Amino acid sequence: MILHGYFRSSAAWRVRIAFALKHLEPASVSHNLRTGAHLDPAYAALNPQKLVPALEFADGHVLTQSLAIIGWLDRLVPEPAFLPADSLQRAKVEAFALTIACDTHPLQNLKVLNRLRAAGWSEVQVRGWAAEVISDGLSTCEALLRDETGPYCFGAAPTLADICLVPQIGNARRFKVDLTPYPKLVAIDAACAELPAFVAAQPDRQPDAA
Ligand SMILES: N[C@@H](CCC(=O)N[C@@H](CS)C(=O)NCC(=O)O)C(=O)O
């Protein structure tokens, strides 16, 4: 099994956290997004979307989409579970994760930022856009946790919500988003940073970290 990723990719970061929480470590291959290595036809043959991550199996199967990979892993190795057994709580965790994975991260993804650059936006405008859409997503996330008491997003153990939150906070820091309006999210990020699985998955700990 090979995890195709990049140290700074937040979607690959989610998958690294998930594997580490299950005490598994797949082999990894890095595709430098900055130099466009993920656009290479050999990688496009694996993932027609030309995005990381992708999980390649020895028998030729390939899984794409971080949430699909994490769901597959969670069903294969049920403990620790990434989703609560209670169906209402599970839907809340999924809604939180999807707020990040579907409605926040895609708006600040590299190819979107590159489109803005190609349309003549200055670097300041591009970074401002990224910071704005991240702030918008984090505002929603903070509100979704209004009634939660921690230490993780939805209770005493990390779930899919935390797996998505931590890399998105990483992106927020990269784009210099002011995190003071999101005290719950910052506290959860700090709690996760105490866990070995989250530490092992951090971008600067990856072999391809620049
Ligand atoms: N929804 C996809 C998103 C994957 C994605 O956007 N990956 C980014 C890195 S975080 C990427 O490969 N970007 C390359 C580009 O935008 O050209 C997933 O969750 O796997």
C-alpha cells in the first residue's frame, strides 16, 4: 500500500492522521505540488483528478478522496472509531468534517489560487482570498461546536471532525488567519497536538518537508 501525498497537503495530512490513529504507517510517495509533479501523466493515471492524496494497492486498486480513504480505513480497522455510534452524533461529526472538506478547503486549494493568479490577482489579493474563505469556514466550525465541551471536537476522543480540523488550522496559520475569534478550535488543535498520532502526521515531520 502506497500513500501518494505531499507534506503540506492538508488532504493528505488528514489521511496521515487517520493511519497514525489506527497505528498503521503505509509507505509514502511525495508529489511536489509546488513544481506541479501531481500533474504528471503517470500520476494522473493513478488519480484522474490530479490531486493528492491517493492510496495505491499492490493489486492495482487506487482509492482517491481523503474522506473516502479514511472511511475505508475506519471500516477495515474499527478501533479507535472515527465516527460515533449514535446516529445523531455521527451526523454532527460528518457535517463538521464536510464543512471543512467540501465547503472550505476546496476554495483555498492550490489550483483555485493558481486560477486567481492567472486571472491577474496579486499575491496579496490571492492570500487575502484564501484567508477570507478559511475564516468563513472556521466561523461556521466554531459555531457548530457551541454546545460541545471538548477536549476534542465532539467529546473525549478524536473523530473525523478533528482529523479534518487540525490540517485546516494548519492552513489557516500558513495564510496568517487571525485565530482569536475561534477559541474552541484553537483549544482543540492544542489538545490534538498532545497526541502522538497527530504529532507524527505533522507536515514538518514528513520526509519530504522542505
Ligand atoms: N477533496 C479532495 C481534495 C484533494 C486536494 O485538493 N488536494 C490538494 C492538496 S491539499 C491538491 O492536490 N492540490 C493540487 C492542486 O490544486 O493543483 C480530498 O479530500 O482528497
